[in-house]
Amino acid sequence: MELREALYTTRAMRRITGAPIPPEIQARILDAAVRAPSAGNTQTWRFLLVDDPDVKSRLAEIYRDCMSSFGRAFYGARTVEAEATRDDPESQRHLRVMRSSDYLADNFQRYLLLFAFGTDDLYSLLPALWNAMLAARGEGVGGTLTRMLAARSAEVFDILGVPAEGGWQMAACVAFGWPTGRWGIAERSPVEDVTYQDRWGQPIAFPIEGPLWP
Ligand SMILES: Cc1cc2nc3c(=O)[nH]c(=O)nc-3n(C[C@H](O)[C@H](O)[C@H](O)COP(=O)(O)O)c2cc1C
């Protein structure tokens, strides 16, 4: 796959068939993750791949709880507003993301889960997980990143057997699966709306009529 296709079409693909992901594909995803950069190349990271149905169903229960408390608290007001303004394309977009996020919460036990742990530098985990998601994209496997379970890390660590010593913290988790939908180009605000040049507030000096792929 061409690099830019992967960059432009790697999205949160939450609706999945539930078919297993073969070990050789899992191996390529993990091997791409550990190629990522880390601050000072310290690689102070641990990855935990979870496919055990019992472990996943215990995590799924916590994920659903997090979604209905934390998720609702965070997005609830926006969702009420979006329901009242359903004709607005922004509201439709928000409601689509919420439905899709609810699907992930209701099906959490069906994904292959990849957890990433670090000590003080959790920033270094995000390039690794993004590498994993890009590698998965190259295989046709979808991934959704979530930090939701970090809100209940004591219970999650207990389920996963993460040791109390060592100062490990959960950076995030990616839920992988074979998507049922199409890989579209990620809808984002245009570059010129969110980027300045040389000084804050100063527009970019050249036109960018994105998306610049295909
Ligand atoms: C740091 C981070 C946290 C996220 N947390 C969640 C989450 O808890 N649940 C979820 O369903 N998606 C989560 N996502 C996925 C985003 O919701 C998704 O990327 C965004 O809505 C854009 O959708 P798209 O990638 O399909 O275009 C997260 C993404 C990032 C980068």
C-alpha cells in the first residue's frame, strides 16, 4: 500500500466482523510498533496483547461502565445539543461518532486488544501505537485507540496482572478487528484553519487545498 493511502485512510474502524486476526498479521503489527521512536531511544515500554475471551469479557464490563459514566459526562451535553439540531452536519457527525463509540463499548470483548504501558514518558507510547495502527491498516485490519480504561487502571492492572512495582502506567489501548465498513479519507478541519506560520495567528503563506491524496 502506498504510504499516503495509509496516512489518509487510517481511521477509527469500530464496526468489525469478529473474525480472528491470524498470528502472522499480529506479529507484523507488533513488530511495527516496536520500530517506533521513543525519547532518547529508551524504549521504556511494555505491550500487552490480549485475546483471551475471559480476560476480554472482564475488561469489556469495565469499558462499558466507563463509557456510561465518564463518556456520558464528557460528551453528554454535546449529544443532547446534537439531538436537538439533527439537521446540522456537525451534529450528525457527532451523533455518528457516538453511535460508533457505543458499538465499540457494546462489543469490546470481540476485538484483539493491544495495551501499551510506560513509566514517566507516556508520550513515547503514542508513536508506537500509531505504528501498530498503520501496520494494521496495511493488512486491512482496523484499529481504534482508547484511553478510557486508564480511568479504572487499578482494576484493569489487576485483571492483566500488571505488577505494582516498576511504576508502570497505561498509556492507551488499541482495539483491532476486521472492519465491516469502507476505508474513507479522514474528515478533518482544513490545514489553514488550524495552522499558523512563524507567529501565532499568522496564516500559512501558501495554499493547501486538502485533502492532497489521492
Ligand atoms: C487519544 C485518543 C483517544 C481516543 N479515545 C477513544 C475512545 O475512548 N473511544 C473511542 O471509541 N474512540 C476513541 N478515539 C478515536 C477517536 O474518537 C477518532 O479517531 C475520532 O473520532 C476521529 O474519527 P476517525 O478516525 O474515524 O476519522 C480516540 C482517539 C485518540 C487519538
